Amino acid sequence: MPTSQIRRVLDATGLKCPQPVLKLSVISPDMKPGELLEIIGDCPTFEKDITAWCLRLKKTLLSMRDDGGYRKHALIRF
């Protein structure tokens, strides 16, 4: 399977800022270039925090899907 097709999922539902980004930072060193990570969160600042994290660490935010309320799915390419 090509590396770009590998997808890991990090469920940060129920965690409040800054915990989703902290969890993301813990697993990011294990991610290989080209791998995809989906992170799910529901804190009010999730979209802003994940976007800022990706910009700061030069990761590609491929999509941000809104499930209603505050629940969102972000897809990141490492």
C-alpha cells in the first residue's frame, strides 16, 4: 500500500483546548512523510487550533469537515 494511503485516526472528542493539539503533537513524530491522519474533535476552537498547528509545523491540512455543532474532522498529510 502506498504511504499516502495510510490513514490513522485520532479521536479527540470531549477534549478541550489545548488537549487535541497536545495529543496531535504526541503522535506526530511517529507519522511518516506522506501519511494521512484524521483527527476528530469537538472543542469550540478545534478548527482554528488545528489550522494553526499545521501552518506552524508545515503539515498539509487537506480538509476540515463540519458534522454540526462543534464536531469536526480534519485530514492532515504529513
